[in-house]
Amino acid sequence: MDLAVQAGTAALSALAQFTNGPLPVPELHLHSAIWRGSRGIDFWSRASYIRAKLGLPAGPGITAELNAMSNSLVGGIDLGARILTGSHDIHHLMLTGGEVFGPPAFDHLTADHGIAYGDGGSALILGDRPGLARVLATASYSDPSLEQLHRGQHRFLPAGTTESGPERVRERKLQYVTAVGTDSIRTRNARGIRAVMDRALTDARVPLDQLVWTLLPHYGRHLLDTHCLRPLGIPAERTLHDVGSQWGHLGPNDQIVGLTHLLARDAVQPDDHVALVGVGVGMTWTAAIIRIERVPSSVRAQAPPLRTPWRREIPQSA
């Protein structure tokens, strides 16, 4: 949660550069974290903790949690844009995410097939007034037939008990892949990710080749190729695959951290089009097409650090 507080503080600082007078208070705040180890304690409001630490006062609106797994923040852009469009009493919406993985319960490198996980937080503010970027179009797609991919053959825990020991993501995935085969999974994934990108690009009236960047989940290169790049027909050079491999998969934060990275390093300019594509366990997909309007100086100060790439071998999936 404290990583989300740091990111939220930076987002409010950026908002101040577009605001004359008192800083507006977001009427709606949605927080996301995909892993139980990143959620602090049970029976408690993580979102309210973050809002309190940000110094936001009491007032109209709601503070809540959003769980579309790793698609929570890009999916939150879709939900938030629709709420802002249809609401007369909501003018600003804050999305935050914070994730910290770690052994023994969740090893960064071995908990999942072909994906290294990283720790990080992010935040963004959507509003009905001009800012650093304009959301041109969003689209989402769900295929619940894939929910068993992350459940496998495991039974639900009895009521009143909690899961103990290390996460068994690899084991559950292997059970499902063995039962249905990789072709079935790839076909359904390709259908979902193409559907959201095609719809969003059409609604935004932006051709695929006019996207300067496409921000995707920070998967290992094998999964990135098979689940994102090939289905979309996008070259790796238009993504952040290199630095994403250094940061690892940050849960719902990948695309927002990636956008901050581009803004902080002047890798985007006004009028550039960027796609944010989220993929979440369950499965869901969301695409958001944005056009850069301006780059505030406070964002340049928030460049995510680069570090030495993972040295241990990451097990690959089919």
C-alpha cells in the first residue's frame, strides 16, 4: 500500500500542474492488488488507508477496491472513462495499485510459468478536463471459460480457512494445460486481445501503424510473443519488452509504470498515440488508446529505476 501512496503523491503533484486554485479531490478512488501478500491484513480497507495517507479529506464519493487481477488498472481506465462520461457529479477518479511479492509464499522467479514478478506501485488520475493525455477509446472483453487456467483441479478451501504455504500457480496452470492443450488457450487468448485492440482502434480512428508505443503486461519473452505480439501483429520494438523484463510483472501496474517511463524519458511527444493493453486472470482483456497532450515536469522526476536483469533462469511455459 505504501508504494501506491508514493505513486498517488506523484499523480496528485502532476494534477496540480493542470489546476488553477485548490487541488481537486477525486470523488472516486479504486485501489488494486492481485496477491494476498500485498494486501496488508484481512478485514480492513486498503483503499481507505491509501486515501488517508495521501491526505485526501472526507467528502462525497466512494473509496473501494477493484480486482480484475492484472487487468485492474487498464480495466479501471475503461470503467473510469465510462463513469466520467455518464456522471454529472464525478469529475476526477483516482486509480492506484501496489504489489510486493516475495518468498517463501511467492518466489519472484519460480512461482509462475515463464514470468518473473516484480514489486511496484502506480497511480493515475482520470478527469473530465485536459491533462497530460486524452483517452480516445477503450474496450474490454471477457472469456470466463479460461477461469480454470489458474484454478486447475484444486478444490475450494473450507469456509473460515485461509491458504497457507507457497502459491501453487505453476501446478494449477499445468493441470489445466495438460487437460485442454495449449492450442485451445492460445486461440481464446488471441480472440480476446484482438477484439479489444480492434474495437478500441476503430473507435479512436487510429490505425495500428500509428501507435508509437503499445504497453503490454511484463511477461517473459515467450509469453509476450505468443499471447500478445503475434496475435496483435506488433513488433517488439514498439513495446517496453526490454525494461519490462528488468522490472518483472508488477501485477496491475505494468502499463502505468511503463507510461511513466516513457513520459519521464521524453520517449513520447504531444500528439503521439499510445495503446495500453491489460490482461487479467479469469480472463479479461482491455485496451485503452490515448493521445499524449503534454508532459509535466513532475512526471519527468518519477522515472522508474532500471536494474540489472534477472540472472536466474526463468522456467518457460508452453
